[in-house]
Amino acid sequence: MRNKLIILTFALALSGISLAQGVSGAGQEAQISIYPNPAVEFIVVQVDGDFANAEFELNSMIGNKLQIKPEEIGVGKYKIQVKDLATGYYFLIVKDEEKRFKKAYKFLKH
């Protein structure tokens, strides 16, 4: 397990992703929540703030990118299917190039 964490930390460092805190150009911190956690069939991502161009990327624990199709279910609210994923931890990366924001969120697929 320790080796996986080292590999993940290295992979995220190379890609410039922060696990701690996102930064936006205007000094505004995004309020982003992901639920349910642990997830079985889907996750819901709630993005509060001025992040109209939010994009999502899903990575496995070892850094493999996975294909996702976020479905907008409300203003700033997205549903992402995870039922076909293997059980384990994943990282959802929320980014907005215009706001210079990029942050990873960990969740468990049960």
C-alpha cells in the first residue's frame, strides 16, 4: 500500500495537481462537494462559485485516466456513473483553466 501512495504522490506531483487546496485566479476558493462517499452506482459533484467552465477527470489510485461522462443535473451539480468501476479509491480532478483552478478529491467506490 505504501508503494501505491508513493507512486500516486509522484504521479500527481508530475501533473501539477494538488491534493490539499485549489487556487483560483481571483483568490476565490471553490466550494466543491462529492457525495455519496463511499459510492456504489454514481457520485454527485456540487460546484459552488463562479466555475462555469468546470471540467472533470477521473484517475485510478495508480494514476490511470478513466473515461467519464458527467451529466449536468442542476446548476453546478453533476452526476458521474461509477457502477462499472472496480472497488477501490479514485481521484476526481476538478479543474477550470480560465480560473486557474485544479484540485483532486478522493472517494471510495464500494
